[in-house]
Amino acid sequence: MKLERHGVVGGKDDGVIFSKGQPLRKVGRDDIYDALFDEIEKDGWK
């Protein structure tokens, strides 16, 4: 089983989505949850 690492670092109004230690994209505060799970699904986890 291959384990991928995903995460988010948040600020006051936005956050940055990370995968495998690399920043992927900056998103607004209201979109952090959906953006994080979109990236997780792209890596094949459902």
C-alpha cells in the first residue's frame, strides 16, 4: 500500500494545499476543505 501525504497550511483568509511536502495551490478560506479532498482523490484515494 502506497501512502501519500497531503495537508494544508491556513492563514487568515486563505490556505495552501500541500502534497508530498510540495505546495500545490493557494485557495480561499471557504474552498480549503474541497480543494484538499480534490487533491487526495487525484492521487487515487476514494
